[in-house]
Amino acid sequence: MDYTLETPNKAQAKQICAIWEAGWHEAHANIVPASLRELRTYSSFFDRTVANLANTRIASDGAEVLGFCMVKENELYQMYVSRLARGTGIAQALIADAEERIRLAGHNTAWLACAMGNERAGRFYEKSGWNNTGPRIVDLDTSNGTFPLEVSRFEKVLDSSKVG
């Protein structure tokens, strides 16, 4: 599958949001509290998509967004790949891109939060060289304020010897 990694434009926000909403509900519907699921509406994903466009990279085939990753400082904040693009190497390219952006921003260690019970994602992160450092409580952004959720925190020490 041919694709490029690029910074999205506002016109692509709906495609990013659709991937995020579908992927989040597929991965989390049976493992997070119902009260959090109720807060994860289309508008909640869209609002966060627009707010994070500057920190987002997409994989695109020129017409469609196939996946995306968002970073916040040294956190890989969100990463999802469309169902059709899974198994194509796009997830590996997106995570490597996120790691590089975090490293270039001057951070030696990257981290991410993975919902407890999201075994598929956990295996992918471990395969990508990330270490599960154990459970943590994170405060998720919602339309009703923050929502505390226990997650697995993954970390990866980045190669600071690379020259950008």
C-alpha cells in the first residue's frame, strides 16, 4: 500500500475523527467504564482532533487518511490506523514518526497510556520496543472535565545520539 506521512489540514479532520472514533470504540467498548464510553461521542473526538491538528501526522494515500498519530510533549497521545490499512506497516511508520518527533523536541524518553485490557495494542507497543512500566492513573480529557482511568504506562528510551 502506497502512502506518505504528512501534517494534516483542516479538511482532513473528519477522516481523522472517523478513524479515531471507530478505533477507540472497537478497542475500548468492553474494557472501560460505561460512564467513559458515554462521554466518547463523535463531537468529543472531533473537538479533540481539531485541537490537536498541529501535533498530528497522518498516513495518507493521497485521497484518504489511513491512520494518524498525535504527540503532546513527550507523550504519544493517540495513534490509530483504519481497519482497511491494518497489517500494512502504517502503524510501525506512525509510531516511528512519533518517536522521532518526540526525540527532536528534546525528550530522551517517550511515554504512552494504554487502556488496561487492550492486549492487542500492548503487544504492538512491546513489539515496537516500548516497555510496560505498570499501572498508573491518568486524567483523560472529556467534555465533563477530567476522567481518572487506570492504564498501563509504556515508555521507550529514545536514541539521543541520532542527529536530526
